Amino acid sequence: MIVDDGLVGPEFARAFDDASEICIFRLLNPIPAIWKVKRLLNVGSERRFREAVMVLDKYAMKIIESKETEVERSKKTDGNHNEDNDDDDVDLLTRFMRSKIDLDFKSDHEKRKFYRDVVISFILAGRDTTASALTWFFWLISGHPHCHQKIYNEIFPIMNQYHSAFGYRDLKKFDYLHAALSESMRLFPPVPMNSRVALSNDILPDGTLVRKGWMADYSAYAMGRMEKVWGEDCKEFRPERWLDEKGKYRPFDQFKYPVFHCGPRICLGKDMAYVQMKMVAAVVIYGYEVVAEDRGGTPERMGRPPYSVSLVMKMKGGLRVKVRRRESQ
């Protein structure tokens, strides 16, 4: 979390959580007129939403101002700057701002609002989703000790060789870890349900008519538990289903596993998300034993998981764990 000029991390986190929670309850409210009236009168949850958005805007604008300063400084120090020759450590927003794509902004204010939306989109796509995926992952392997041990056995030789420092190429060797993360997200997708609104009349492949303005929903959570899609063991946590005969990771069809969406709308950050999750999981598992206080996602407890309704699949009350440093460390 970025901390700058009084806008501390916890303040942003609270504002982000409040705004996300209010958005989901807007969607679930059977009488939309209620929240619209509250917004008009600026009372209750709609007042909290407006205040939360102000905090998010302030945070995003500080980032944009900082990046604009960096871009201007780089132009002055390098008159022949070319975005195609950017350093590897340049972040996505800076690359975006350096781009020569003409979006025909009418003013600097309009351009900054566009960059603000980009920043919020980055945070919305990667903040809670990755945290949610890792929460359920550690809950599940805590309830399946044999899987936890297989992950440790896989990462130990590489992590021990480099004293817990490893690179991107090393992550590609963690096939069982990759499989365990994919299996965890099959059962507990960070975004359990997605909705789209039809812009025009359409007909689905099975002949179903969808009229303009209708909402079309699909549930990755439900699909991950369907026998006709995943077989009779669909409700079991079994990372081995993602491995081939040689123990190498084998991805499934994206339309069978829509956790990262499908087709032209597939998540652009999919590979980055896997890299982040594998790095965090590998470092934690190599150095520590993580045991859930509720015994984790045992086969018996998986039937009634402790989740709460939100834009992402959060664990009710969070994941309480006991952490012990491994004796070998």
C-alpha cells in the first residue's frame, strides 16, 4: 500500500472495501429506487459511498501526479526517449502515460480522469482477487496436509539452492504448486459470479433468446462444482487433475474454467496473477508451517465453506492461522 502525504494505507483500504460492499448491495437490492433516493438525498450508505469515492479519487490522483512528474523528468534527461526501449522496471501506468496513442482528450482534466479510471481498474482487478485466491488456497492445503507436503517437496530443492531467492524461470518449475492454485480457484474463484448486459438482441448457441437490456450471468463457482463438467470428484480438492502423466502442469479449456473469463474478454493479468500467487505461496511454505485454526478446508468442511457475499469471494471473518518457522530455516 502506498503511503503518501497523510493518505495512509488503512484509510484507502477502508474506503475501497466500503465502496465495493455498497456496489454489491446496490446490485442485489430488489428495489433500485431505494438506493437512488438515498443517493439523491446523500444519506446512509450512499453518503458513505460518496465519501469513499472521494478518498479513492484523492489516492489515484496522487499516483498520477507522481507519474506525470517522473515522465516529464525522463523526457528532460533523455530527449530521444522511445517507449519501445523502456527499462524493464517501468510500471504499467508509466508505460500507459508514455504511449503515443491519441485518445483525443479535450483537456488535461479529462485525461487525468481517464488515468484515474485506469488506476482504480488496476487496483480493483488485482487487490482483493489475489488476496482472496491465496486465502482459500492456504485454507485448503491446511485441510489437505498431503498436498501441502507435496508443494513443499517440490519447492524445497530450488528454494534451498538459492537460499529462498529465485527468479521467474524457477517459478515455471513449480508444476504442483501451479496445479494446487488452479484447483483452489476452481472451487473458490475470486469472482464467483459475473454479469453482463446485452447491448442488442442476441441468440445463444443453444437457441436461448437474450433481449437488449437483459442481464446475462454466469457463475464460475457453480461451474466448478458441476459433475458434467468436472466429473464425479468435482467437489474434491485434487490438484493432480491438472497434471499430465509426467507430472507437468496441464491447463484446461478456458470455457471449462472461466475463472479468468474467456475469449476476447479474458483477464489480461492472468499470468501476472499466477506469478504473484506462486511467489507468495512458495516463500511462505518454504519458510513456515501455516496451520488454520479451524483445521482448514478438510473434505468434511468443504461442503459448507465460510464465505461471505461480496464482489469477490471473501472468507467470513478472515483466515486465522498459527504460523511456525520451519526448523530447517
